[in-house]
Amino acid sequence: MFGIVFLFCSALMLFANNRYQGRIAGDLKLKIHSENGHFLTEKIVNNLLIQSLDSIENTLNSELNLYKLEYDVSGHPLVEEVLVYQGVEGAIGVEVIQKKPVLRLYIDGDSKYLDSKGEIMPLSSNFTARLPIYRGPWNERLKLEVNQLISRFSASQFWRDELVGLTYKIDDGFVIFTRTGGHEVVLGSLNRLVTKLNKYEVFLRAAQNKGTVKDFRKINLKFNNQVVCSK
């Protein structure tokens, strides 16, 4: 008896699978998730999807490979994650999460972004993000340290408002440029980073209260327990 039931269920599954494979895929429903504006466009994603097919819509399910479609889209340098699925009614859903740039880089005579994962991200002709700028030397050590810095700045509303740019100098180490005072703030190494950034916040608020924000151009935080200001 069990064998008959098993054969019957297997036949139903085979019938359902053949029926599914013979159906036509439905409409394509594409959604691009972005926090900084659309570097990716629907046209770009559509072109990635049809690299091996003339069209997604009106294609037999038997000719669709959802994993292959995900692979084709995920290979784009502006894509962080992608999910391709088929709904109950046959529609093909494509969800794309765009990479998030956090810093504009001018390095080695070229311009690009640093993304939220600390990786290099190319520019897009479709949109330009307004971000702090880094100009200066570049290597793997500096990449890690710049990423550490920008992660700290991104986590603070004060620094998201204040940071204009940063660089690295042989003599001074890391130097950041601020918005309110137009200051050149020398951080040096990343040792005691939180303490240094807190010192600048205290200094800026005190200067604002005294009306002396614009009195100094360079603020040096490299030294322990002191803030050295120069005009």
C-alpha cells in the first residue's frame, strides 16, 4: 500500500514540475535599494539580467536559471547584494542592494569611492554623491586606517556635519578639515583617537561661545592633554 501511495505522490510531483517548467515567466519586478541616490539604474540591471537571454519576461520557466541571474547581477562593482526569486503567479522579482559610498578618494591620479565595507567602489555616470574627500598617499595600511577613521566619523552626528575632508602627511600624520571653523585639525596617528576627537568637540563649542571660531586656522591634537592652536 505504501509503495502505491509513494508512486502516486511521485507522479503528482513530476506532473507539477513539468507543468511549471512549461509555463511562461511573468512580469519582471525590479527594486533597487539605495541610501545615497541611484548609481545603478533599472536599465543597467536589466542589461545584466539579459546577458544570456533576450528577455526575462515571456521566457519559459525551464529556460530560467535564477541562480545564474543572481550571479550575473552580483558581478557588477556597484552591487552589494542581489536576490532573484519567482512569485506564486510567475512574476520574477529582483531586489538589488546598492553599495553605499562613505568617502570620495583622489588617489594615484584617479577618483573613486570608499564604500561602507571599506572596499574601493567605482564612480557612476548616473549620480555623484556629496561626501567628505580624501587626498593623499594610499596603500593597504592607509586604507585600513582611513576606513577606521571614516567609520568613527560616520557614527557621530557631530562629525557627519563637520567633516569636509582628510589627508595623510608624512610629518603630521592624519589631518582633517572641518566645516564650521574651516580648521585644519592635526590628529597624527590613530592612537587615542576618541580622546582627540572629543577634545576638538570641546574646543569648538568653547570657541563658538567666545566668538573665536575663526581666530585660528590650525588645531594640533597630537600632544597629550593639550590643544595647540595657530593662525
